[in-house]
Amino acid sequence: MRPHRSTAGTLLAGTALLTATTLLTAAPGTAATRPAEPRAMLLLSVAEQGGANRTSELNCDPPGGTHPSAVAACADLSRAQGNFDRLPGDTAHPYCPMMYRPVTASAHGTWRGRPVTYTATYPNGCVLTQRTGPVFRF
């Protein structure tokens, strides 16, 4: 007498064997060979002359860190390709008062694999926001 085999059980066992064989024989590292986009990690600071100094950590890819507007700041830096001099700025502040209270903004770290060192002094905080948008707004 022949043993009874279930067709569904044989099919399930065959599928499991085929899946395991495919996983084991796949080219090693095919998913890992695609380079991941380098992260951006920046330490940002704003120093007011005769006032307080503020710092914030900005990470991009994915956005995070201690920066309160990391998503918007990373989006602007992406548009500027990491070049702080090409930031789109804040169009909601087209005019700033003409008072001189200089602020120095700086950034140090990496932007998608490239080292970043940026320092610029602006006449006041309004001009800083006008030119750099959310990047130094913390």
C-alpha cells in the first residue's frame, strides 16, 4: 500500500524549498551594493554680539537632531546643494529694520559626505532669517 500524500502539503514544502534555495543562492550583497545617500550632520550656532549664543544639531537623510525645523532646514539645504551662500532664504520677511546688532552664524560638520565649514556675520537677526530661512532659526 502506498503512503498517502497531500498535494497541498507537497506544494507548500516545494515552495518553501524553492524560496530558501533562492535566498541562499542570490548574489551576495545585491541590496547592499547600492550606495546609501550619505547623511548630513551639522552643528549650527548663532552668536549675537553682546548677547546669547545658541546652538543646534541638524541631521538630514533623515531630518532630525535638536533643530526645531529640521525638515524645512534640510529641504532648503537640499535646494542649495549644501551651499549656505545659495540658501533660498525667507521670502516672508522681505524687509528688515536698519539697526545694527550683528549676529554670526556658523555651521560645521558634513553635508552628504563633504566637509562643511561656514561662518558669516549678518547686520541683525532679521537679515539672518531673511537670507538663510529656517536653517539658523532655532
